[in-house]
Amino acid sequence: MVTIKDIARKSGVSVGTVSNVINNLESVKIKNKEKVLEVINSLGYRPNKIAASLSKKKTMNVGLIVPDVSSPFYSDLIKGISDALEINGYNIFLCESNNNIQKEEKIIRDLLSMWIDGIILIPVYSKKRNLHFLENIEIPVVLVNREIEGIKKDIVIFDNFGGAFEATQFLIKNNHKKIPILGGPELSKSFEERFQGWKEAMEENNLYKDNLIFRGDFSVEAGHKMMLEALNKADGIDAVFASSDLIALGALSAIDEYNLKVPDDISVMGFGDIYLSKFLKPSLTTIRRPFYNIGKTAVSLLLDRISGNTQKKITKFIIKGKLEIRDSVKIPDQPE
Amino acid sequence: MVTIKDIARKSGVSVGTVSNVINNLESVKIKNKEKVLEVINSLGYRPNKIAASLSKKKTMNVGLIVPDVSSPFYSDLIKGISDALEINGYNIFLCESNNNIQKEEKIIRDLLSMWIDGIILIPVYSKKRNLHFLENIEIPVVLVNREIEGIKKDIVIFDNFGGAFEATQFLIKNNHKKIPILGGPELSKSFEERFQGWKEAMEENNLYKDNLIFRGDFSVEAGHKMMLEALNKADGIDAVFASSDLIALGALSAIDEYNLKVPDDISVMGFGDIYLSKFLKPSLTTIRRPFYNIGKTAVSLLLDRISGNTQKKITKFIIKGKLEIRDSVKIPDQPE
DNA sequence: TATAATACCTGAAACGTTTCAAAGATATTT
DNA sequence: AAATATCTTTGAAACGTTTCAGGTATTATA
């Protein structure tokens, strides 16, 4: 193991000078610099970041806590975060909370003892959640995608309400009138927001009715079940607002089983834009969530704090979705 | 910042004893242990892992290098790795090579200066690849999913040949005779292996013909294009072996455009089992790659090396796929 | 050429742990 | 009670950097 001392000895300068060379300090004479670099190369020296971190009290590492690494949903988010951190020279500790609150807390403790410079946390969802210990953490924390009541931390979330409102209005504008909403687990805040978006759009157009609401979780199976229920219970349905793309997927197959055609008989609006939505037959009209950007935004908030802006007011970014118009919603011919 | 010294002073023991308490050494008298723990709690002390790492020359961190974090393909792999490492108390540095060789090398250098205990590398694919510098790395390295000629490192790969062979044979056994293969970029080793698997199965049954080969990349668009070509060029096609699920997806839509039915007119065999394959209409018969297990296997190889098995012979794990029989392949009624 | 100003270098202290030889305390045996 | 064996504790050295006050070499100014 070759250290800075070996380099110093062999190149005939002090450790301080070697350190300056390594850190690209200006104040080193070109001659010494060259000599040192030469020795570094010849000995295959590699700086020890651990030692440097200890000395500098800065690690250039950031903790990223995700409920589930394998969810395709989070992977774009992770990429946005990863790319943005990388550009700024930070490394990521990737941690998975497995949707478990205890584990999440343990991870945070562990990360703190690794002296990371900041945390990006995608919190596990839970009604009776107490994240107030976050307030006492001495390093910056940015929350992503889930808001937690009363927590004073920078946060980036997706505009579920606005997205659902826009989606529903798009259906209405295109002449759909009887538009049930499919799903979302009752305890999910994002579903609640999507529900409110749908409701508001429906009410504004006097289309809202209680019996248009079907509940289930965000899965394909649930979507299938809810759609069958909807088709059984109500007739005259001309469109459906699925509160996730997976639900829409289930709905599509239920509609198929009923020998109805999408979009001719029924239009289907998804929500979330999973990767394959555009490859379905018919391709799914949906609201895309710009996760990559959400990730980037989170990083910029975090780095801002890390670089000393500790006094700044808490920021809340609400990132808007984008309506992806594809084939699953019928658009009537517009007379010019 | 409260340190081990503060704890020592306040609880009236030496730093050595405090260190022993923190590390759960047996040799501390219960009385002292309790006192120390009490002080630790009251002062909110948190051990500094950086300092410990410097002293122990061990970080309990592992570097994971992935070409693309957001690829759904890798996310199960990452999860397998993440879960297995977590169980063993290791943390992950997640790094993305962006399919760029230079970046991959830089990452490895950076990781080494972080004194990680090992590396799991999913190499960027490239024909003219030279990973021989890996040989000189002093810490364990495990390669995943891509074999690189002449590199003496433990490795876990997927059995592309066997999977393709099995898939093709399944088609043949079920009475399909004219089975073109769709795609895979010419320079891709995994495609080459799948191609060989298909070829061998076809040859064994005297079904092989040159004009059954269509080339393109692993994408949906390519699948669509290749399938159209195939339908134009050859008739009597009763099945198709798509060398990726995305290709199969493209093929499905091309077949649909030709007003043919899957599986009644043409059977479609996919490869890879992406998440949505089972939700397609018809659901896709395909070869599932057990990425989660591949990840776990990689970790166990790595940890084995880390824990001192440096002399052991190089291990090469070839993980078999599993045929997922769904609806896109026609299975003739079997007379009992 | 002497002096002041500037540029560059030095090396010891500090960062917060772990480790381990040695010392001290306690228990066991004679 | 003394001698021995065992169990605990101590505290200084080490891990490999960075930092910075003070020193030395170099350049500019008079």
C-alpha cells in the first residue's frame, strides 16, 4: 500500500506539497508538480478517500433511500438522481427500505454514521408516520414523491391532482360523458389526489356521480376486476379513467372480454406512463410522470443545501405531468 | 460532534473500552457496558464509520457498476444484489457507466480510492474490450451477465444458448416447422448465443434454413420491421422466435397489421420475460431470466472472496432460464 | 545591494476510530 | 495468605489524509 508519504519521500518534497498536487492546488511549482505526478504514476499511487474524508469532514457521498429498487417506477427517478449527482462529483449509497418503516429508520441511522453529505429520501408510505426525527438530523435531507405532514424539508412531488384533472378534462372535451374512475388503494395519498382531480373535473361539468367510483389497488388484476364491475353495474360508459397504467392494462383486457373495442366503444385513460404503455394495442393515452426530472430537481435542491444554503426557506417543487395522447382515447372528428 | 473520547470521559472508562462496547466485544463487564450505553444514548453519540474504516482498513462497502440504472432489465438484478448485500451488512455504491468504457474505467478507479471491499461489475459491451487492468486490482471483482474473453474473475452469466435451444425446441415439439429468428444486433454476444441455440435446435430437426434469419437490434421497432420482412419474404411461417421480448412485442403488432392471429395463425416465442409480457394480449410465452438470483449468486461469489477465499479457483456460474408457457404459442391438442 | 513583498514549501497536529501490549483487578488454586 | 491464572481495562500508536502557521526561496522595489 503506497501512501502520500512514500510519494513525498521519493519525489523529495513534503507530504503537504504532495497533497497540494493531488488536490490541484495552484501554489505548486510546475517542476515539483511534474516530479510528484511522475512518482505517483510510477508507484501506482491511489489517494485514499477514506482518509481524506476523515480529515476534511466531507465525504462527497449522498444516501439515496428507495422503497423498492426494482420498481420500474423508481428506476427513472434513480437515473435522474444518479446522473445529476455524478456530474457534481458525488457518489450514491443506494439503500432499499423495502417499504418498511423500521428499516427506513435504520438505514438513515446507518447512513449518518457513514458521514454522508446529504440524503435523498423517497419515504415509505404510511398513515401513522412519524418522521419528525428528521428534523434533528444535521445534514440536508430532500424528500421525493411523498409528502409528509408537518415535515420541514425540501421536497419534490408529482402533481397528481393536476394530472388527473387534465386527463379527465381531456376525456370530457372529447365528448365523453360517463367516465368512471378505477381504483387506487383507499389509503394512498397519490390516489386520493388523483381522485380529487377526476372529481373536480367531473363536477365542473356536472358529470360527477357517486356510483362512478370503483376501488382497488394499483395492480393489473385489480384493474381487471374493477373494470368488470363497472361494466356490469353501469351501462352507457363511454370512457374510463384508470388511476394507474397497470389498472388501465387490466381494464383493457376486461373490456376485451366484454367484446367491446377500445377506443371505439370505450376510451381508456391511463395514468403514470409505464414503459410499455406506448406499445400496447391500442397504445395507451396517459399522463406521463417526468421522473427523471424529479430526480434532477431533488439533487439540485440537495446540493444547494449542502453547499451552505442552510437558511433558505423550505422549497416545495410540484412537478407537472404531461398528457401523452395515443390511441386508447377516441377523439371525435373536429369540424374545422 | 460527540466522539468516542467524550463518551469515555463521561462514563469514566477508557476509549478502548468504549470501542469494545460499540463493537459488542464480550470482554466488557456488564456494569461498564451499561454505563457506556447510557452515556451514548444521553449524548446521542453516533459512531463514525469513516474513522473506523480508516483504522480497520475495511469499509463494508461494495461498488456496483451498471451500464444503465433505469433499464428495467437491470433493476431485478440490482435488487438481488442489494438484498443479498444488505443481509450481510454491506452497503452499495451504485455507479452507472452509461454504456461508456471510459466512464467504466474511471468509476473503477474512483471506487478503488474509496477503499471499497469488492466490486460487482456488469461490463459495458464492446468488441475491442480490454479489461485486463482488472487483473491487477487488489480487491475481489465479480463479473455479471457479460463474459469477457480471458479475464480471470468469478462470473455469473445467463444461459442464452440453452434458453434459446429450449424455446425453439418447445416450438418444434408443438408442431411448428417454419420458425424464423428475429433479431439481435450482430455484435451482441448474447444474441449470438441465442442464435446458436435456435440454430442447433433447428438443425437437429432439419428445419434450419439461411433465409429464416432476420437481423436488427433488440427494440420494439426493430421487431416490427423484422416481422414485416419475414411475412413478406417467406410464407408458411407458423411460428417465430423473437430474441427479446421487445422484439416479440414489435412482431405481435406487425402480425396484427397483417390481419393474422396469434397464436392461431402464428405462434410467437419471446425471450427475456420483461415485466409486462404476461399482461399482453395474448400473453407472451417466453424464457424468463432469473435476474434476482443472478444478483444473489454474484454477491455470494463476491463475499466468498472478500472473506478470504482468494486462492479458490475461478468460478463461472451459468444460470439457466425458465420457459414461461403462456398464450402466444399454439399448443395442439394432445391425444391421450 | 539591501529590503520588502511574494511565492512556495514544510512538517506537525488533527480528524475519530481500532488495536494491542502491558498493567491492573479479580478469581482460583495451593 | 501467597501464588497463579484469568478476566478487564488502559492508553498510546496507527490508519492516510488535510491544514496551516511558520519558514525559506524567489522576485520586485528602492
